[in-house]
Amino acid sequence: MTKKNAQLGLILSALFWGVSGVLTQIALKEVSTMFLILFRFTISTGLALLVFRSFPLDKKYIKHGLILSTLLMVIYLSSNEGLKYTSASNAGFIIGANVILVPLINRFVFKKSLDKTIYFKSMVCLLGLALITLKGANPLNKGDFYCFIDAIAYSLYIIYNSQLDPKLEPKKLITIQYTFVSLFSLTYIGMFEGITLSLSTTALMSILLLGGLCTFLAFYFQLQSQRILSAEKSSQILSLIPIFTIMFDLIFMGVIMSPAAIIGACMVISITIERPKKILI
């Protein structure tokens, strides 16, 4: 995979996650958070087994898959719990803060030496996210705390992916992740919620799209792309998620971007999308 294709892969991941917000809101009207996670990742597991036709039993795949799937559970549980108590704008900004958390965690926890331009680009993305998502002074609450946990977990997920052995096969690794998350959520539901099925056609279609596009393809593209791109660059490109969310809100909900949001979007795009270098003759 070339660097250009890797960037395109992450842009597609951001696009799929951008539309997932609308689909998730539709699905959560009829199912619980854990049921939605179960449905999404069960669909993804089935697709992975069908398309990739392999299931890893090697200890190294199980180890990495267990760690990554645990982080995924924290990501999904904390974000959904956070949205119960805080505004969508607060959640979007706090979760998007992984763009600056990734280089900070790499620098101070993993002692990775980073160029100063990385911090500058990450701060520009963070400021852009603030202009896109924050629409007023919303007081902090426990929902913001959950969203911050999400931001930390997602930062660690990005960093861990970037440090994986290039020899590991992405298809096997992503399959084991989907399987573990499905088993985690199924165990929880069996113990605390009980299984009931009653879905409208709209909710069912939303869940199918969430499982196929926003989970199966999105995470696979991310894993593939991070074999080429650094954790810092990956987090910057994934800052496009709220831009795609606003774009879909405009298309389906008629929501108009404010001038500040447009400026913020331009800031994020200017950092995340690299211009081709000039060829000197």
C-alpha cells in the first residue's frame, strides 16, 4: 500500500464514521447501547469470516486482538454513555482531542521523539475542531468525563495499531477484534439485559449499514492504513470525522454550517490533506 492509498483509506474511515452518528441515533431509539455494539460487531465478524476466510488461532493474534478489542469496548461504551449527559458539541470536541493526545502520549508515556511541526499541526486540528463543534459555553459534567475516557482509549487504539509488527496480517487481526467485541457484548447482554428482538425496517437498515460500512470496512481501512502512516498523522486525518458528520447533517437534516465551522473545517483539511510535492526538472 502506498502512502497516498493509506491516506485515502483513513479518509474513507472518517467518512464512514461521519455518517455513523446519524445511523446510531436512529438505531438507539429501539435498542440499547450494548445491543447496538453486539449487532454491529456480529455483522462485522460474519463479513470478515465470509470475505477473509480465515480465523487466527495464533497466540500473538489473540493477544493483540484481545488488547485492541478491549480498547474498542471502552471507546464505544464511554462515547455512548457520555452522549447521555453532555451535548453533541462537547462530545465531538472532547473525543476529537485525541489529535493532540496521541503525540502527547507518545512523547511522555512512550518516550517517542517527535518533530515540533507535529505538535503544531495537531494544535491546528484541535482549534479547527473547536470551531466546528463548540457552539457556546456548555458547563462541564460527567458526560464530558466519559467522553475524555473515550478520547484516551481511542488515542491508545491508534498508537497501538501503529506499533504492531508489519508482518501481522491485517485480515486476521481485524477478524479476531470483531469476534472478541461480539463475545464481550453478548456475555454482558446475556448476564444483565436478556435477549429481545423487535426492530423496525429503518432501525434494521441503520444497523446493517453500521455493521458493514462503519465497522467492518472502517476499522479494516484504518488498520491497513496505519501500517504506512504514523499515529500522529492518522489522528490528524481522523479529525475529518466531524466535518463529514456536518456534511451528512446538511444533506439529511438541512443543518447549515456556521461561518466559524467553515473556517474550522478549512483548518483541519489544510493540515490533514497533503498537497503533492512539486517535481523539480
